[in-house]
Amino acid sequence: MENITQTAVPEWDTLIKTAQDTNLVVKETNQLTRMLREEQRKEFTAMKEDQRQQKDDFRKEMNDITEAQESRIQRLRDYDQFLTRWREDSRRDMAEHRERMKEIDKRLDRISKMQVEDRMQQQENGRLQKETERLQKETFAQMKETDKKIKELATRFSTTTGNIIEGLMSSSATEMFQRAGYDMHSKAKNVSRKSKNPNEGMEVDVILHNDTSAIAIEVKASCGKGDIDRFLHQMEKFKRLFPLYADKEVLVAIAAINYENDADNYAHRCGLIVVRTDSYNFFSVDPCEKGKLLRF
């Protein structure tokens, strides 16, 4: 009987100790619950403030987009005016060139007649020969000058057109790609690396990037399949020439007003993001399917 009494006491002590531990756990649980509720209240308040800020940011972004669109419309009007002036100048230059050629033909005709009439007179023949050579040199000089002016006009048109297109594209590139689902927050224009070896250098028209990824964009007035192949070949040395992006995932995009021979669909098949112009001449992103995107 004494043995039974002695073994029961420790069991009661254990029960009491367990009850005390349980009460302590309950108190700590209640305290933790109050802390979690307080944290949830703070998070809810912060979330509401963040939603308000996002609404303000969205309104500001829409205002910026509207202003950018108005600016692009004005630039396109200026571009149309430039094209009109260029066409008028080209027509005038071609008309002047035709008049000069007519005058040259008349001079050559006169020389030919003089050669036929004075064939027997050696001294006169020599004079006519010198006159012919002089006129030929003058003709070649005039033709050379005309060709130079035509090339200068073509170069000026190509350069100006490229600059206008690149300016329109780069001015809204960040917002445009953000609307398409690419979270890019920084932009660089005309990024280049020069080298004594011309095959080792590289230039990228626009680069968009964030902390983990980037998009290299080639801007063309008119784009063919060969342009896409050349750009992809250049991109093979991109990370080596631009070590700033070595640790980032790099996507590739092509932007053009005109795509020749189904080049835009060819770009999609190659895994590029395609930027087109709509009926209002505004650029818009046509993303490739995520699974088919080319990544460097």
C-alpha cells in the first residue's frame, strides 16, 4: 500500500507541470495572435496606400502617354513635310540634269559635224580633237557632279529617315514594352563598341533593361530577312562586347516601318519580338510566344 502512494505523487506533479506549460503556451499563442493581427492591420493599411499611389502613377503615366502620342504625331507631320520637300528637290535636280544632258548632246553633235566638214584639214582636226576632249572632260565632270548630288540627296534622306524613326521608337520604347508585359525601367541609345577590326565592333540602337534582363532592339526604316540574319549574327558577340549585360537574360527585338517579303513573320519564327506601326503610324509591340523567345 505504501508503494502505491509513493508512485502516485510524481504523476500528479507531472500533470500539474503539464498544465502550467499548457497555460504558458496558450498565453504565448494569444500574444502571437495579437501581434499577427497588428501586422495584418499594418499591411492592410500599407496596401491601401500602395493602391492609392498606383492609381496616381497610372493617371500620370496615361498623361505622359498622351503627351508622347501628340509629340509623335507632330514628328510624323514634320516627316511628311520633309518627304514633300525632298521629292520637289529631286524633281528639280533631275530636270536640271536632263537640260544639261540635252546641252551636252547638242555640243557633241556640233563637234561631230565639225569633224566631218574639216576632216581634210589636219590642223583644224587637231583643234577639233582638243575641243572634243575638253567637252568630254566637262561632260564627265558634270555627270560626276550630278551623280554626287544624287548620292548626297539619297544619303541625306536615308540618314534623316533613320534618325526620325529611331527617335520616334526610342522616345517611347520603355512605356511601349511595359504595356506589352516586359518590365523594363531603364534605356540606353546608340550603344557601341569600336574595334580596329571592323568585324569585331558592334552597335545596338536601343537597349532596355532591368535588374535581371535586357532587350536589344535594332531599328530599321525598311527591314528584310537579311537584316534580321545580320543582327542575330551580331548578337552572338553581344555579351562579350557589353559585359554589363553578361549576367542578364537578353531578348532580341526588331522595329521597322516596313517589313519586306514577310520579314516580320520570319523574325517571329527566329524568336524575336517584332515592333510594327499601326494605321496611325504609332509603334506597337507584337510579342513572340514566350516559349519561342530567343534568349542570349
